[in-house]
Amino acid sequence: MARKGLSPEAKVGLFVLAGIILLTYMTVRLGEIRIGKKPGYLISAVLDTVAGLDVKAPVKVAGVRVGEVEKIDLVNGKAQVTMRIDPKYQIKKNAAVTVRTQGLLGEKYIEITEPVQKAQYLKPGESIQETRRAADFDELVTRLTGVTEDVKELTSSLKTVFGSREGEESLKRILANVDALAANLNQLVISNRQNLTALVNNLNEAVALNKDRFNAIMNNTEVLTQSLKTLVRENEGPLGNTLRNLEQFSATLKQDTPGLVKSLDNLSTNLQGVVTENRENLKQSMENLRASTEKLEKTLESLNTITGKIERGEGTIGKLVTEDTTYKNLNETLTGVNKLVTATDAFKFTVGLRGEYQARHTQTKGYFSLKIQPREDKYYLLEIVDDPRGKTSTVQTRAINNGIETLSSEERTSRKIKFSAEYAKRFYNTVVRGGLIESTFGAGVDQLFLKDRLTLSLEGFEFNPDRTRDREPNLKLTSRYDLYKPFFVNAGVDQILNRRLRTFFLGGGFAFDDEDLKYLLTRVPVPSR
């Protein structure tokens, strides 16, 4: 019996099935379709505005794409951006988020800036607390639009001034004076053509003779451009003020235009008279100019030689222009500057003021503090302490009563200013500090609770007290609770080991971050070697 093969219908069906399977595989393989859960973990940040930022926009660190925007929600009038980060990347808790634009009018993306110092990494679901606002191009365009409107009004005013009969006559006089001035200057140039040629030759010679100075000028120009670039970056705010001042200037110019036109008319008339009266002096000046042009011509020849060497890559400037090494070194320098600026921005300066009312002595002890925190895990604490019982003295009194001499002594206390300078290091929720505490050596430990809102502190100092007064080292226990920024309350026990001086205290104060102080202190010049 003959063997029967597949029917044409079966062959067509198998071919269609194979095509569907191949099409499905290529779609999943080459497209953006994912099977199963997306890889990566989610973090979030809250920004004032994310205008132009879309879902699936890139998330970058140092220009490298590390994830994408998962979703954007409105929370309490601000934009909460949820980002999905590739599992092979980790983001530090002290990182900062900025919405930036690719190029001048490109797409928006999220840039995450990480400080160079060490810090813990974000866990899935946590948020980046620090956000920064980039320069708003739309705001700049709005301000420039205002300036454009003022310029438009200015041109309209000029049209009104010159469109009248009086303005037309003034303009005719100005043009006539300018025409006469141009004719006189043309005559002077024709009669002194040889002098001008000699002047150009002299300029060329001057350039050749001052080749080294020209090289120095080029180097100084390069340094100047780098300084200007840094100056513009650091003064984005003042530049905005300059645009506003330009807008006010254009409005003022609109009002002063009629007087300006009249002054220009008088100036052109006076200038024509000066040229006519000083024709001989101008001729002598042109002869002097001829001598200068001879030197200038030589200088220009030398300049042509220098530019030729630069194009061929000869000399220091030629290597700077033609070799890629300069570009690489410049990139490394800018990277170092960026790291330095980032580290400076990470500094936090906290100014505080608090008082402690001592129940036993019915007096108040005051503190003024400055906390300098370069990183999350360490800080420096400077304090000025006003201690009402800071100084103790003994006064002896000798008295004679009925021929009997008696000697009595009295201990008196007075107010004294003391100083503290401590270094603190944080280990998770425990802070260990030491240094100068109220003008004596001491050390302390702080334990933090409730997300750093509650602090229990124990510190000891005055380890070399006056034993003649039966005083032990000062051991102080303090509890502090932050209410609403910047206010807090504190309470505790002072002089725990000294029964005669032991007292309970209750107080409060405030502490706030000072950005202006950071700006001033980080720009104090430091002597270099």
C-alpha cells in the first residue's frame, strides 16, 4: 500500500503556525515587551515641578542611564516621581535629584547626583530627600520676552520722534553732517595711503618682536575664559537680576530718547566744526600713524608665522589646539572641580540657641552653638556657654568681737563665659563625641530615637575640679525632643556626682540650617603653598 504524505491543508497550517511562533519570539526578543515582572527596584523623590518630564524618561547618574521613570503622581501640590532602578546599581541616601534637559531644547530626564563621601544605600521603596532645581529655560524666555516688548516700544518711540517734521529736519542735519565728516575722512585717507601702509607694516614688525608676549596673552586669555565660565555657573541668580535691570534700563531709555536725539544732533554739528578747524593737526596725526603702521605690518607678518605654527601643531599653543591630550586633561580638571563643588554643597551649617533654667539655683544657663556637618556620619560642634555659676571664689572675713578674733569664709559664684569645641562621630543611632566641653576636656554619648527627634545624652567634663571644695567631675544627663522645626525642648540633671551642686533643669531653644553661612565660610580664601 502506498504511503500517504501530509495534505496541502496540513502543510499550510504547519507553515502558518511556525510563522506565528517566530513572529512572537522576535517581538519579545527585539521589542520592549517583557514577560513577567520588570527587573529593578523602586525609589521616589518629591519635586516642586516636573514640567516636560514624562513616564519612561531616563534616570541617569554621572551621565550613565541607571533606570527610568515609573510613574508621576501629584501629592500635596508637588510632584512625586517614582523611579525604577536597574538592580545592578545602588543609590546613596544622601544623593540629590534634579530635572535636567538634554541639550538646550531636548527631552527632560532625571539626574541623580551622589556625594563622594560614603553613605548608606537606599532600600526599595525609600525616598531621596534632597532635591535641586535646575535653571528654568521657560522663566528665562519669559523675562527676555519682557525685554523684547520694551525694545518694541523703544522703536515705536523712535519712529514717532523721527516721523515728525522737526525730527525729519534733525535727521537731515545729522545725515548732512555725517556725509561731510565722511568726505573729510576719505580725503585724509587718500592723501595718507602710504602712511597707512607703513602703519600696517609697523604693526607686523611689532607682533614679530613681541612673540613671547603674545603667547603669554593667549595663555592668560584661556585662563580668563575658564574663570568666566566658573563665574557664570556660580552666579546664575545675579544674572537673572541683570536681566531685570536690563528691562528697567530699556524702559528708562524709552523716556530719554527725545533728549538723546537732540544731543546727537548737536554732537554731529560740533564734530564737523572740530574736523574743519583741525585739518592740519589731523594730517600730522596721519604721518605719525604711518610710522606706526610700518611697525604694525612687521607685527602682522610675525603673527602669520605664529598662526602657521599653531596650525601645524608646533610649540605649546599648537599642541594645545591640535592634540587630544589637552581635551582629556581639561575633562579631568572639570571632573575634579565638579567633585569639589559637590563636596562643598554637601556641607550643612546649623545655628542653635537654647537656655536651661536650673531649679536649684533659680538661674538660666545659655548656649549659642554652631554645628558644622560635612557628612551624615560626623560633625563638628562649637559652642559659647554663659554659665551663671561658672566662677567660684572664696572670700575670707576677719572680725574682732570683745577682743576675740574670728575668721569666716564665704563661697561666692559669678557669671563666666565658657567655650566648647567637639568632634562627633555617628554609628547608626549612636553618636560619640569628645573634645573641649565648657572650657575643660570632656566626652559624651548621644542615643537617637524616633527618627532623630528624641535624643538622650550623657556627658562628663571638669575631670580636674578643685578638690578643696569637695567637687567631683561634672556628669550631666540631658533629654531633648524636637517639636516643630526649628523649636525643641530639653530637660535633665546637671552635676549628678556633686550633691551640693546637683540640680534639675528645664529649657528649650531653636536650631536652623543657615545656607548663607555655608556660602560665606566655604569661600574664605585658604593660603596655598
